[in-house]
Amino acid sequence: MDILEKIGDTLSEKGKEAADKAKEVAEIARLKSQITACEEVIKKNYTEIGRLYYELYGDMAEEKFEKQCRAIKNARNGVEDLQQKINEIKGL
């Protein structure tokens, strides 16, 4: 076999390997994107469960949730106080 044929075969083989690798990388990226979408759904629903629990039982939370419910209440009060200060600065 001639050296040019060997070089051509090698280039063809490397090109195919590169194309296969590119397809693999693209497939992995697509699957990771789907994983991220699923994780976002999970996160959104966990958050919604927590919000609903707080709205329904925040004032009478079970002992294991008291600390988090108190922290939410304190943070909400902090937001209200800070917003009031902003309004005072703006003259509202």
C-alpha cells in the first residue's frame, strides 16, 4: 500500500472517530439537559410543598419544622421592615 493511501485511510478513520465522539458528546449534553429539566421540576415541587405546608401549618408547625417556620416568619418580617425603610427614604 502506498504511503498516501495509508495517510488517507488514517485520516478517514480519525475523521470517523471524531464524528462518533462529537455525536457522543452531543448525546451526553442532551441527556444532561434533560436531567437538569427534571431536577428543576423536583426543586419547584419541593418548594411548592414547603410553601403550602407553611401556609397551612406555619403557625402550628410540627416540632421538626418549627425552626424553619420561625426562620421564614422572621425573614418575612425583615423584608417588611426593610421595605418600609425603603418607602420612607423614597418619601412614600
